Amino acid sequence: MTYVEIVILLAVLVGSLGLAIIFGRYIARMIVYEKRPLEKTLGRVENGFYKIIGIDRYEQMTWKQYFLALIVTNVIAAGFLIVILIYQNSLPLSPKPGLSFDLAFHTAVSFVTNTDLQHYAGDQQLSIFSQMVGLIFMMFVAPASGISAAFAFIRGFIRKEFGLGNFYVDFTRIIITLLLPISFFSALLLLFLGAPQTLDSTITVGTLQGGSQTITIGPVAALESIKELGSNGGGFFGANSAHPFENPTGVSNVFECILMLVIPLSFPIAYAHLLGKGRGISILATMLIGFGVMLALGLSEQSGPVGLETRFGSFGSTLFLESSVASNTGAANASLSGMSPNAVIGFFLGMFVQAIPGADGTGMMMMIIFVILTLFLVGLMVGKTPEFMSMKINPKDVRLAAFVFLIHPALILIPSVIAYTTDNAQSILGEQTTPTTFTQVLYEYSSASANNGSDYLGTSANTPFWNWSTALVMLLGRYAPIGLMLSIAGSFTLRDRKEVVEPIKTSGFLFVGVLTVMVFILTALTFFPFLAMGPFSI
Amino acid sequence: MIITTGVAYPLLVTAIGQTVLPSQSNGSQVILNGKVVGSELIAQSFDSPKFFHPRNSTDSGSGVDPDIAPDSAISQIHAISSVTGIPVNALKTLVDLDIARNKETNALVFAPDYVNVLNLNIELVKQYPEVYSQEISAKGGT
């Protein structure tokens, strides 16, 4: 690495960790309802919202009620988006033809599940109204749902009968006092760096040689900031963050990397405040080691220049994409086909683990699932009853945690096989199946199931089979693990805590080492054969 | 929520952007002799051999990459010099100036060296108006 590259890497790491320390403390206060800065003003604004929606802020929910409230909110939001996308031709602001039902359904599912897989090109197919009122709105709903779930999940471990909280209260507070203010200031910064922000959909300008050029434009800065902050990843333009309007310079590139990583990295810090410093830092360390492996893979080989943007080069593209996939954002500042095979293996690793550091909220939940599985396996090895937070882990918890882990490979591998046996893979990628085309199919379902959203196929996958199958995978990949994880938290919150020494310590170097190895072994054992047929053979 | 996040938030950013940062908000348009000649962030095609040329649109991630690598600019210098009669050294200096300018945009270290094709060509027209008088008035720009 050159010294310039080291400076860029340090800027991203120091920037995201530095902000994570601040936001982590703030998130910890949100989880246990402690006083935040400007508490009075924030409280008043929040109370206004509770009154409008008609909720009792003191009402506590069981895990089932919490999960149901999350589902109901998400279904309503998705329904709203489907209607907007289908009828955008009769809505204001540069109307475009409405989307087909399967594409509208796919897009709504994709955005509500925090995936943002795009089988359409936003700049060509969506009106400004759809991008703004439809997608920007949904880009707040999706991460707020994931973060809420993580709040409830973490509360399950705090102290007996602390309660999981109230979904509507969490959801409102997360949008109004966390996501919205950060997005607002980030949007202004991106605007300053060159991202446009206007309600016009195109501008026509003269060219230097006296011709004329029509350029697609819109409220890009406002969308871009929540796109990265909320681990969404769905671009205003089909070219996503490779487009100069979404990501104008090297500075915006670094800033967007920081935005993608900051909330996922804030969670272990919040965890450290609430459940023990050592435990939180150990989880943070494990996440960073995993991310480090992805980065090292990506940087071990030169990518491009075909498919990459000149202003980012191989280093800037690799750093951005590994950050984006690690945080399950799925934004892309280069064409994936321009990336080296090693970089792609790094992407798969991030999507398979989903917790290094993973998406806003759900990444942290997934990491705790790995902690529980690790405690169980290590407990078997040393012959001790596994305990977590001074509570016994019972067989049912392990079963549920194993389910959470196994849903993911099932959702990737089964549909990939179906796509090939029904000729739907061949129909868009050609009759000849090569490691490259197999990689693209495997990537599509990995991305859908991990709620990541980066992909190779893009608009070519806008066929009923691909729209319906990936939509189903996204739904199951999102809500099944969240439901199972909330049920685990629901049973833990009722359990007795004995304040004794942990039989297996969940902090310190040894634990970080064991947890990291477990994460890699579990993932490698599950996916290795498929990687061997795909990216390893390219 | 829809009104707060989907309407109020983007409109507020738009209002601030259009007031405080109108240039960026409207796509970083560049002006030469009082006429808009493009956006410095979006590539435009040049068919005259007197100009520097951007990458083919299929070669980049976005398809509208406005920049080329320094090597690519330098490799075009000889051909441009022989068509226009502008000395090679002068062209080399303009390329270096553009690289320096882009370095500033990127706070010196946040991007590799690159050349913005449109800005470089505008600089050529400014420095050598007589050489390019035909090109820029040929189609009666808007």
C-alpha cells in the first residue's frame, strides 16, 4: 500500500470508529431510556408523534407483540410503496410509466427488508415522486425496523423482566432522533461535495463542441445520505455510487464508507455500555477482524481499470465495496464485474457471515447468535453448562440459534439450484454455465438472503421468476431470523440471573480468538463447496 | 412519518441546497463565455481530434466517468499537438495543472491522480481561443 492509501484507510477506520464511540453511547441511552442531550425538546417532538399515531408510550410489549407490530408497520409501508410505483404515471413530479406488478412488489420488498436489490434503473424508470416519497421514506423505515429489533433483543439480556420495550416508541425515536438528524447533516455535506439536490428530473445543457446533452438529476443528496447511513444501498441511478452525482469525489467516497459503517459499529459500543465493557469490546474486535479479512482479500489483488471509476481507482473501489458489503449496505461504486476474484470472495464472506459488522441492528443480533452458538460448542468441548450473561443457555435457545444460522444457506442454495433446474438462470446468463455465471447466480441469492442488495444481474433480472424468487428469499431472510431472535430474547428476559463468575468468559483475547474461529469455521463448512464451484474457479 | 421523511426532509435539503449551494445542487454546471457547456461531473463526447477524449462509456462503472488516468491524458498529447500546433510542453503543463486542481478537490490525498477531461478541454479553449474558434461555434451552441 502506498502512503496515500494508508491515509485513506485510516480516515475510514478512525472516522467510523470515532463516530461510533459517540453514537454508541447515545444508542445505549436510547435502549434504556436514559436522558439524552436535548432530552426535553426531543421528548416533546416524540410525544407529538405518539399522539398522532395514538400510542401509549409506557405500554410494554412481549416479543410476539413487538414482532407483530414490526411486521404490521412494514406491511403497511410496503403496500404504500407498491401503490406509488404502479401508479407513478398519475402522480406528480416527472411522471414515468408505472412498474409492472411483479417489479413493483419486488422493489417494495427489496426496500422494506433493507436489501435494496434493484431490478430496475432508477434514473430511467422512476419518477422524482417515487424516488422521494416512496424510496427515501422506505429507506428510513427499513433500518429503523432493524435497529428497533436490535434494541428489543439487547433489552432481553439486560436484567430480569426489564421488558423488550414498545416497537412504535422505538421506531419513532430511532427515525426522529437518530437517523433523520444524521442524514440531514450528511446530505448537506454530500451536497457541498457535489451531489445535486433538485426537484427537476433532467437538465439539458450545451456541450463544449456546441451540441447539447440531457443529464438526469434529482434529489440525489437527500437519498444518498440515508442510503448509506441506513445500510440500504439502493441507488438513485442504476450505476449506484459509481455515478458521479451520487459519489462525486474521493472525499465523498471516504465519507460514504464512514456513513455505511458507523451505526453497525456503534452497536458493540452500546453493548459495552450496557452489558460490560469487555464483552462489547470483544464483539467489536471480532467484527473488525472479520472486516479486516475481507479488506485484506480485496486489496490482495488489483481490480479494474475496466468497470471502475478513474477517481476511485482500484483501492478506492475495493475499500468502498468491502465496506458496503460488510455492512450489508450493498451500494456499489464500481461494476462488480470489474472487481478481482479475491475481492468477490471477500464480498461472499461478508454476506455469508452478515455480522462483520453487518447491517444496522441486525448485524449485532447476528453476532450475538454466533456468541450463543460458540458458547454452546465450547461448553460441549470443556464439559461445562453454557451460560450467557449469567443465564443458562437451554437446548431450545441453541436450537433457535442454529435455525437462525441455517436459514441463510438454505435460502441461498435451494433457490440457486431451482434457478438452474428451471432454466431461468440460463435464460438470462446464456446456455453455457461457467464459474463466472454460477458466481453471479449464487451472488444474487446471497445478496437477497443477507438483505445486502449488491448484484451482478441488475435490470436483466427483471423477469417474473427472478422478481418473485428473490422477493421471497428477501422476506424470509429478513423476518424469519428477526422473529426467531426476538423469541430468544423473549425467553431470556424472564430468566433468573446468578451473579457468579461466567463458566466461559465472554470477553478477552481468548474469547475473541475462539469466536472469530467459530464464525469462520461455521461459515466455511457451510459454503465452501459452492465457493469452490464459483469464485474460486474464476 | 411519510410526510416527515419522504416530503419535509428532502424538501428542506433542496431549499437549503438551492439557496446556499446552487451550483452543486443543479449538477455542477460549468460556464464558458457566459454559456453552460456541460457538467464537470458528467462525461461528454468529443469528436474533434483537437480535444482530449474521455473513456468509452462501457469501460467505467458509471458509464459517464468524466475523468481519465494521467497516463491516458499524456498518451493523447502528441496527437493533439500535431493537429493543433500547440506545443507538447504547453499541453503537458495544462494536464499537470488539472491534476493539481483535482488533488485540491480531493483534499490532496483522498483520490488517485486523475484528469477531468471537460475541465482540461475548457482550459484549452480559454488558452487558445483562435485554435478552437471553429469547434466551439460549429454547431451554434445553446
